Amino acid sequence: MNGIEKITGRIAAETKAETDRLLAAAETEAAEIAGKYRAQAEREAADARAKNEKAAAEREERLVSVAQMEARRELLAERQTQVENAFARALEALRALPEEQYIAAAAELLVQAAPDGRGEAVFSPADRERIGQAAVDAANRKLNGHLTLSAQTRELKGGFILVNGNVEVNCTFDTLLRLQKEETAGEVAGLLFPRAQ
């Protein structure tokens, strides 16, 4: 029996040694595989973080750009409102000129509108009575002209319309200011918003 026990013991020892060797090899291989997958997972996680950071940075950049564009749009709208208000105040100031200054302004406009000294000035009913003839007379003195005050009136908000045959020259304050605004809106905005230029 001693021989069988020796053989069995030796087989058991060899089996245990082989099992230990296989287990050690399996553990080493499992550690290598786990290390490889851990490294791959870390690379993928780093790639994902980098992509997320890049996407977040791009999104932030887009949001900042949109916010800046919106701010510029709001600033432009505010500038336009202020320019409109400035021209509206100018129109009111023209309409409120004292009679003597209104006559002088209307006479100067008549001189510019009728360099040949001919035509008929059409005013609003109130302006016709208040300053019409005086403005025509003052313009005629400057031009040595033959301008006349029309018996006809129109609903105007300051200024006049010069009629010469089939031609009408619109010298109403709102039209003159609108034309002036088209030419000088940028300058007016520069005066209203000097640091924004």
C-alpha cells in the first residue's frame, strides 16, 4: 500500500503543482487582459472627456456669439429709437419756432426751392394765415422773384409745398427732416453714442 500511497501522493502533488501553475498562468493572463481593457477603458474615457470638453467649448462659443449678436441687435434697435426720437424732437422744435424765425426759415426754403423766383407756395391753413405772405414776401425780396401765396391750403405739419406748373417741390418739415435723416443718421448716432463708434 505504501507504493500506492506514494504513487497517489505523487500524482496528487503533480496535479496540485500543475493546477497551481495553470492557476498562476490564468491569473497572470487575466491580469494582462484586465490591464489591457482597463487601459482601453481609460483611453476611451479620456477621448470621451476630450470630446465632451470640445463640444462644451464649442457650445459655449456659439452661445456667447448668439448673446453678442443679440446685444448688438438690441443696441442697434436702441440707437435707431434714439435717432428717431432726436429727429422727432427736431421736427417739434421746427414747428414751435417763434413767428419771426419761422418766417425766415420758410423764406430761405422758398429761395432754395425756387431759384428762378417763380411758383406758388401752399401752406397749411394755420401757417398760411400766420406766416405765409410774410415768408413769400421775404423770399421775393431775396430773389427779386415773383413767388405767390396760394389760396389753396393742404394739411401739412410745417413747411410748404411749392407748385410751379406741373412740378411740386415738397418743402414740408417732415419730408426735409426725413431726407436729412437718411443722409445723417450715422452722424447723429455718433453724436448720441460717441463711445460706441
